[in-house]
Amino acid sequence: MNIAAQEEAGLDRRRFPYKMKDLSERTGLPRQVIHFYIQQGLVPEGHKTGRNMAYYAEEHVERVLLVRRLQHERFLPLKAIRAMLEHRDDSFSPAQRALLRDVQARLTPALADSTAAKEIVDATALLETLGLVRDDLDGFVEIGLLAVRTDDEGHTFVARDDVWMLEAFAELRRAGMTAELGFTSRDFALYEEAIASLFHRETKLIAERLSDLPPDMVAATVERALPVVNQFLAQYHTARIRNFFATL
């Protein structure tokens, strides 16, 4: 190795000081979990120095811990975490991210992301109460709308904040959208895709249009506008269905 290559390797080693075993020790997670996060695009790959050797930086430690917190404390599905991280990394300038963090601090608890772990509910008991089966829950998990946690004894839990989703599906079952007719919770994938696309465009619009305003004003605008937008979406959806049947 020539001097230039040695210097470059030295710079890389200082920037990427951790081997996988170090990353595992610093995060408290098994290397299998970290490799899975990398394979799923949740954590960037390390700086490769060979076929089976890579080094990692402090930002890898921070990203692994963030993903773990979002998954196990905030009960966010991996699909949602990946979309959020890609959106955060690609869509906002550092100034816009700083503004959004300031706005977050000024939102009411109903909208602001709490750092506290979520209260959990036993999934088996909940499904029995709602008249649903395990496949209904599994469908929501598969399409990335719900996350679950399983303890060492095999008990499955969902976040209490997400119970409304299963309650809504139970209402649809009672309304006639039965399994016998082919309806499943996986059908909600179309809503997840539509809302994800809408949300991506909404946040960009807010960051671009409101970036010159004080955070207090942005937070107040978001708080006041959200119920109006939600009402518009519900009524417009109904109007589209009504207009569809009017053209038959």
C-alpha cells in the first residue's frame, strides 16, 4: 500500500472507528438485528474495507438506536420507519429540519411525538373483544400499518394508540365487509399508499411555504388547518363516491 492509500485508510479509520462487534456493543443489539436493519435500508451500509469487513461511524450508532426506539417504543412498522427516514434524509434542508423540530416542540401532545414509551394492550384479548382473528392483525402488520411487540413468553401486544385501527376494521366487518366475501385487513394497503404519498407532499409544502415564519406561528397554523383538511378529505371522498354512482 502506498503512502496516499495508507493516509486515506487512516482517515477512513478515524471517521469509521467501529467494527460490527463494536456497533453491537454500543447499541446493545445483536449483530443479526443490525444486519437486518441494514438489509431493510433502515441503516446505511458501513465503509467496506473487504468482502466481509466494514467499519461504522457514530451516525450508524445513532441511526440503529433511533430505529430501535421507533420500532419498540413508538410501535412504528419498519415500512413506516424506512419511509420516514428516507423522507427526512432526502426532502428537507438542515434549516427546514431545524424549523420542523422547533414546530414539534410547540405542538399539542396530540400531534407532537412523545419520547415516552407507548402504553400497550394485549393483542389476543383485544381481538377476542372485537370479534377479530389473528389474521386480521397480521394483515395490518404485513402492509406496514401496525407494529406489534412479542415478549419472551410469546404474548403479543399492540400500542393503545393504534387500537382504533382494529376497532374500525371490526366496524367494517359488522357493516358487511366479511372474510367470506374476500375482504381482509390487507385491503387497507391502498389507503396506506395514498396517505403516504399525500403526507409526503404535504410536509414538503409546509416546509417550503412556511419556512420563513416563526415556529410558534407554523405550529398554530398546523393545529388549526389539520381538522379542516381532514374534514375536506372525508367529504371529498364521499362526494367522489356519490358522483361515481351518478354517472352510471
